[in-house]
Amino acid sequence: MVPTDDGSCTALEADTANRKVTFGANANCYFYTNFPAPCQKASTDGYNGLAFSVKAPAGGASMLVEIQTTTTCSATAVSTSSYFTVSGLTDNTQTVNIPFTQWAGANDDSVKGFVFQEFSTTSGTWEIGQTSLVCGAGSGGNSSVRVTSTFESSSTSKISMSASTTASAPPGTCTDLLIDDWSSQSRLTFLFYNALLLPTSDDGTMKSIVVANNRVTLTPGASSYFYSMVGCTSATNKYGGIGMNIKAAAGTTLQVELQTSASCDSSTPTSSSLSSTQLGWTFDGTEKYYSIPFSEFSGLDTGHITAILFSNLDRVVTFGPLAFYCGATGSPYPVASSSQPAVPTSTVPATSGPNSFVIDAFANTDTNALGFWHGGDNSATYTISGGKITFSMKGNADLSWYTQISESCSDFTANDNGYLHIAYTGSAAFSVALQQHNPSCNAGVAPYPQTWDDVEAGRYSNSAKTDMYIPIAHFNIDRKKAIGFAFKGFYASATTTVSKIELVETVPSGFSVPSKLETAPLYFACTRPNSFAFAIDDGDPALAQQVLQAVNAANIKVTFFTVGAPLLDFGNNLTNVYKEMLDKGHQIAYHSFTHPPMEGLPDNAAIDSELTQDIDAVQKTLNVTSKYFRPPFGTEGARVRQRLAAVIPGSKFINWSVDVEDYLWALSTTPEKQLDAFNRDLAKGGNLVVMHYLYPTTVQYLPQFIALAKATGKQLMRVDQCMEDPEAPPL
């Protein structure tokens, strides 16, 4: 079949030799490709997705891809459609892989055809290449087996679609469809994803949104609302409503709004609302299950539900898991519990060191018992009074407090068999670190400190929770260059009070010394002499091509640290962006699944979930693995480093010594201060960069950053190369 056009698509040309079609798009233009009757049994034949190449006009663009399926593979069966938006398209040829799972509700064992439509720009030339069913979509594969590259064009009127959503329900036994299980604070308030990886948020007026224990607690403002998108879910003859657990004080009222769109266009919905009173809900301060039956909403289009919205909240409410329920009645959605990973409980024999001396008894505000400085990142988070210090970090794992044992480098190795004794009350949910100076013992040289090692304070406490005894040898650093100790990584809201920090020769009789848990080594700088590395964290897919153009023009290779959840959101085209980066020889490494401050997570299971889900997402979408991890916000502590070492043996924990401070200046009236920050750290000898491609100004300065780094005479390379990794590609 040859591509044809009735005039709606302009300048249509078929290049059969190169298997592509070029055209100019307009408001009515679309292409389709059909399978021979009665259908293509894609899943039976081993296919799990659609792949095609596309080149958009310059400036960035998007398009809609429609899949047409039937409930049974019959010539007389009526087709239903599901839609998926591909964004982030550029004027470079890109290969798009769409797993069938992204067309939720489509029957991938009875596919009729695909439609390419809703081209976002009508200026310039579009190009679509060979279209294939693949058996490797979403897992890094690219094995095209069933070619369906013939296109036809038409100007027949069609429904305008703009949501990447679902339509009809798949055949088979009904299963409740989870909308959100509130599994992660960062997934909700940083990435704005629900469990469907679709948008969810408030209107910006909530006083607070707190996620804990698979619940979200909303403290509303005067007119706050909260919504969750559900694609374009067809509930007809399948789901009877939406249910959730709610905890609210007696007398609380709220409004429930369901949004639908016959065209699946979430920007122009039809709304149906009922109050909690109309739904028959009453609250008494305890958590109960409440249902939202679709039958209560007059005229509701259950075939095209796009969103649920809660408004007119008059006081604090807590929502539990939110889900479509099958049939006429619902029940609480069962959230799988996370089991804690096994942690070694072995002990080691006690040793005896040569010295005992007090390091800090908190007699002075600014100096410790040795006469050296003590202080913290934020003076509002601790108080010194009556020979004690009380920490009130409120679970902010990014804040630390320090007490030094030297103004420069101190050889602490004579105390290797001794113990750090901490007399305390309250919470032991924090880390203790011993910091190491840089090779020149010069605080004006970056990085300073060079590194440190953490231990988990609670593991070293006695059963009475009054004293900790930490072997100095458990701090795995160069102890000939010790600076001092740090209390950091506080992950509980409870306070901690410390009355003494001292070095003691041994432990009390009966105290069991736990074995040292391996921590992933912490790096702030490249180890290869005369090297320099750009390590770039996730950003806006629309800016990725500018980043690639800058690094390609400079003929350098860089490292990209990627968050896992957006990789699985195929609507943002991030997977294809990173595939292109891999093809260009750049390194892809891990940056968590939803970008939380990981040391602040409540337990090891939550930390493991962020690590393993990120690993799985990168493997599934890009078919690569890595031993390199950068923590979101740079937040670190003993637990996350211990779990990283356990989950990825041989892993490296990567921070930075050059910070462009894009989070401070990129959107300010003085974005050029990003250059000032880069030059400041460069002058100190920093050689490992942190930056994001979130902001146009940051990306615009990238060529200048690169030029400044090259002017130092250092060789620019990937992080694994600058770390002298034997598995890294040769320079």
C-alpha cells in the first residue's frame, strides 16, 4: 500500500528506499497503518511494543499515537482506541519505543492498527520512518520483527486527543486499579506522579502535604484542592467506582469531582461533583473506607474518566490508597508490606587503645574541650546549655553538626584500638562520621573535606540507650589526616541530647561491639591525575538536545545520573533521550527512583526500594547497569551508603567539588552567578561537577563551563574514567 494524501497533509513524499515518509502537518493531518483482517495477535506472537523513527521540525514537538484494538480477534468486532503522547521530539532522528503497557486498557492480542496524529507544530517538515512491532520495547531491545511501515493519509474528521491515556478495559478477570498508594513523598511532591505515573498535585495553596505509611495528609488553605489524573480510563461494565480510606475529624466536609472527556482531552473536561454529605459520608476522627460509586453521578461518562479532584476541604484530612474497584462494592486496596532487608548482627572482640580524653563536654558555644571549633550547618537546629547539646533536626537528614580534633590534619591512628564514647539520651536515629582532610591539608583546596566514613549510631548503643561505643577503626578513611567528628543524617523527628563525646580505651564489661557494615566509598573528586568530569543530573527532556550538542561540539564525554520513575513515563520521551546519550558514548548512572533525600527515609526497606526500582527502571528501559550512584540533594549517611554497598557490590557514592548552584541562580535575575560559582570551585581545584539540565540558562552556560574546564589543562571525561575504573571505556 502506497502513502496517499487528499491534501490535508502538505508536501507528502514517500522515500521507499529509506523506508520513510516526509510531510508538512496541519490541524487535520494524520497517518494510519492497519494490519490484515481480522487482527494482529501481538502478544501471542511475542511482541510487546511498537517502535518507529521520527524526526520533528526544529524547536521541539510532540505527537499522539493511537492504538486500535478489539476485545476479540474478529472482523466484526468494534474497535476501541487508547492514546499515548510522545513529547520531547527534536529535529534529530529519534527511535521511539512504546511498550503496549503504556496503552493501558488496550488488548495487545487483538491489534487492528495504529494512528499517528496531533502533530504539535505545523511549521517545518515531519518525517516518520519504518514502523515495527518489537519484542524488546521497554527493555532496551530493538529487535524489529513485524514490519508495518505502509502509511495512508486522510482528512476524514477525527477526535482530537491530547492525553496519554487508556480507553477500553482489557478482557479477562477484573482487578482493582490502583491510582495512588502514597508510597513516596518525593514521587508526589517532587515528581508529581501517582502510582500510574500520571500527574497528581494540589493547586499550590495547601499548607502542607505529608506522605507517610501509604497515606497522604493534606492541610488545606482557604480554597485548596487536590487532584489525581487517571488517564482516560474506561470503567464501563468493569469498575463500579473509586474507593479510599479517609481519616478526618467529625464535621469535616469536602467535595468530590470526577472529570471525563469523550475525546480523552484532559484540558477540556466535563465535571461531575458531589459533596461528602451527598455521598453519605460522615467522619469521626478514625480511618474508615469510603466509596465513590459512579452510579451516584448523573450522566457520568464512565467510558472516559480522566481525573478525580477533591476540593472545599474545610480541615485536615488523611487519604489512604486510592483505587478503582471492580463491581458494585469496593474494599480497601491492599498495599504490599515491605520486608526489612537482613542486616548482619555479628559482633567483634573488644580492643583496648592507649588514650582516654574528652573531646567535647559542651562548656562553650563555639569551641570544644580540645579548644577546637564545634558548630553546625544551621544554628537553629541545636542548643548548647548546661553542659549538653540538644539536636532538633526534625528529620532533616541534610543537616550536620561538627566537633573538630584539629585545625588541620591530625594523625589519629594511635587511637585505632580505642573507642568514641557518646553519652546521650533520646533518639539514636542518626549517623556519626569521622572526616578526612585533603592531601594538602589545606582547607582552601577543593574538596574539603576530602571524604569521610559514617557509622549508624543506633547500632553502637547499649540496651539502656544511654551510651554509644564506636571503634575508631570502623571509620574507613585515612586516619592520618583526621579533621573531626560529625553528627549527621538525622532521620527521625525526635530530639537527641548529648552530654559528652570522648575517646576511651575500651568498652564496659558486657558491651557487645557490632561488626562494621561496609559503606560505599564517598567521592567528591576524580582520582585520576589531571582529570575533570561533568556529572549531570536529570532535567528537562526538551533541553537534552542542547546538552548533547554542547558536549558533542566540545568532543567530550560526560556522565548522566538519572531518576528511574520518569524513565518509565514514556510520554516524556526521556528514555529515548538517554538512549541517544548512550549511543554517543556517554555514561548513565543511578540517581534514585523518585529523588528523595534518601538518608531521611524511615527505614532500610524504603532506601532499598529507591535503589532497586531505579536499577530496574534503567535496566528495563536502557538495558544498562552501573556501579555509580549520586544521592539526590547530595544527602548521605551511614544507612544509604550501607544499603548501596549491599545492593550494588563495588559501588561508588558520587558527590561533587564543583557546584554551578543552578538551584539558586538559574531562575533568578542574576543567572550569570552560575558562572561565578563554577569559577570559584574551579579556582580551588574542584574537578567533579554537579549541574542539572532543568533550566535554559544553565544549559546556555554549558559551553562556557566546558571551555573554562578545558582552560585548566585537565582532560575532560566520564565519571567512571576519572575514577580510574578498569571497566570504563579507554580514553
